[in-house]
Amino acid sequence: MSDTTLTTTPETEKAHGVNLTEAAVAKVKSLLEQEGRDDLRLRIAVQPGGCSGLIYQLYFDERYLEGDETVDFEGVEVIVDEMSVPYLDGAAIDFKDTISEQGFTIDNPQAAGSCACGDSFH
């Protein structure tokens, strides 16, 4: 059964097109609680590299950089730098915890193709 993707209220103009599922929000909140930090945000970026040309970076960041776009999902701030925004429009971040898969996944309709590792796209 797939988690629903959270969205902001209709009156709110979203700064970027990345969405988080309920499972991803819960996992991020859990990780931040374990760290005892409330000053961190989830940053997703696209960088050159990988076998297909571009790779995702997903990590906690305490910084705001010039041009960052941010959206709040039930207390979890997701930051995307302005260069990555077009590559991530419509992407959904999920968290899977099954026998066959564990970790964050990114479903990105902007990716024209990917390599076998699943971390790289073009």
C-alpha cells in the first residue's frame, strides 16, 4: 500500500515541486529526534556525476543558501537549491522499510532514464 503524498494548502504557493510522503515525514522527524536537533532541514539537490549524468543528494542541512526554495511538510522543511528546482519538479520522496527495501526513495518524473544503481539519472 502506497503512502499518500502530502501537499501544502491550496492558498499556499509552493516554492518548489518536491513532495514528501507521510512515511518520509515520519522518518525525518524520527531521525531529527534521535539527533536532538530542531535546527536541521532536509536538503535535496541534483549534482553532476553518476553513470547517467546526474545524481541525487539528500541530507540534513542547517544552512540556508542564497536562492534556496523551501516548503514545510508538517514541520519538516525541505530545501532545494535554485539550480536543482527544475530537475526535481514533481519528484516525490518516500521512505520504504520492507524486507526487500529500506531507505529513502525518489520518484522523479523529470528523469529521462536511470542507471541500474537507481542513484543516477539523466
